[in-house]
Amino acid sequence: MTTLTYHRILPNLKEGSKYFDKANTVSVEIFEKQLSFLSKHYNILSIKDFLFYLNNSRKLEPRSILLTFDDGSVDCYNYAFPILKKYNLPAIVFLATGYIGTDKVFWWDKIKTWLRQTDRKEITLRLNGKSRKICLKTETDRIKAYGLFDEYMKQPKTNPDTFLNELKFILGVDNYKLERSAMNWEEVKEMQNFGISFGAHTVNHVNLARLDYENALLEIKESKEIIEDKLGERVKIFAYPYGGENDFLPIHVKIMRDLGFEAAFSSIEESIEIKNPFKLGRIHISGYKNLFIFKVKLTNFYPKLIRCVNLTKQLIAK
Ligand SMILES: [Zn+2]
């Protein structure tokens, strides 16, 4: 079985490039093609089916798929939800609850919006202790700059608030108003009424590995409790923000077991052969123009291919 991860669904690829984040964006048109294909050829599971399978070690139908969406972005409600309804498909949305129902803006939305709005053509700032000159003349330059900042923000030693304040100042974008990033609770409830399930994704979308025990516990516990309180349903699943090998630790798995979670998803690209229900792999989907790569990503072969590529990269790096 395979779990797919989506982040943003936006009206067209042009809009996607406007957000400087093609890797995390699927256009509405392509998303619809992907779901149309899946609804004909695959068995899309609800979280209830999946947990039943997990807890009873039942055999799943071949070609079983879970659809997941991370963060609770408002475009998930605006653009993904109508298509899920059209094909009558279940899905899971992992909510960073501190953003839901607020005007708060995810850091990646901040950086993308600032890069879109700044009139600076070149900036200089310190990254990893080195002074870097960054060109912002063309859209391609800005997309490249976004990639650099995105990578920097995800490093464990980065202080996100300090860096964002510095970047905002250097880009001269102090007064711009940003649009809300996340859905509100009415939108979440409307999706719940249709059959979409919700999982926890921390309160503040933090990298758990950077936190001490007490704060990690709070992030996990509070995000679970608020969803349960708002939706009147037990939350049994979690997705680790960022979700790479180094972004969560065994202690977080223990916290989740103690709090009554039944499964947690990483962003490590693996099919689900369930060895550890708290380290389930997912396949990242972005907006390929044709369905070929999408179809390859649905095969059992794909995670093996990724493993080979990563091993080869490590060998070359040595
Ligand atoms: Zn996330």
C-alpha cells in the first residue's frame, strides 16, 4: 500500500510559480487528473479502514492508497476539497492547529510572498556563517533564492524567528499585509461532515527534534486535544512536521503511544510495509505535467528506486 502526501493545490501552474514552490504545488487541473485516475484504478482508504488494517494485521486489497494533505492550508479547502467531493474520495488532513482559524502565516508563505513583493534586485545576508550575495532580478532568481531559504529554514541550527526578521528587514517588506495561510474551523468541520479525517501535526509546525521533552509533549498533546475538542472525535494519527529521518526521535514515538495515538507518518519515501506504525513512509506528490511520473510513484518499485538513488548519492559524496 502507498500513502501519498500533498501540500498545496492551486488554480494553475502559473499561480504555482507565483508561490515559488513548484515542488510542493499541484495545479487543480493535474490534481483532478490524478484523482480521476486513482478513483478508477485504486482503492482509496479511509483512515478507519487503514487503522482497522493496522490494528488487526488484515490483508489489504491490492492497490490500496491513502491520500494525505499536510498543514491545513486554506487552498486544501478551496481547491482540493471540491475535487475530493466530485470523486467521492476520503482523505486525511494533518492540521498545524495553532494556525487553524487564525490570520497566522506559515513561514514558507511569508518568504514566498516577500520574494514576490520586494523591489530589491540584490541582497546580501549571512547564511551558515558566510556572507552571501543573492540576486533577485528575475523570477528564476527569486525561485532559486526561495530554494536556498527553504533549505536554510529546515536546518536544525537555524533560529527561524531571527532569520525571518532579518530577511523581512533586508527585503524591505515591512508593511505588506499577508493573507491567512490556514483554514478556519468552519471549513474543517465542513470537510469532516463530508468524510475527510483529521490528524495532528503539532501546534506551531515545529521540528520536534529541536525541542526539549516538555515542549515536544505540549506540541503533540495540544494539537491532538484541540482537534478532538473542535470536532468531537478522537484523533489517532499524527504527521511529523518536515518528517525526515532527523526530524523526530524515539522519545516522540513514546509520547505518542502514551497519548493514545495509533499511527504516525513521516515524509520518508517508502511504501507502507508496517514495521513500525509510528514511522510510516509517504510518497511526495507534486505537479508533473503528465501522469507518467505519478504512475511510477504509485508502484512498489518507486521507494526502492529512491533508496538506490540515495545510496548512490552517499557513495559519491564519500
Ligand atoms: Zn507540514
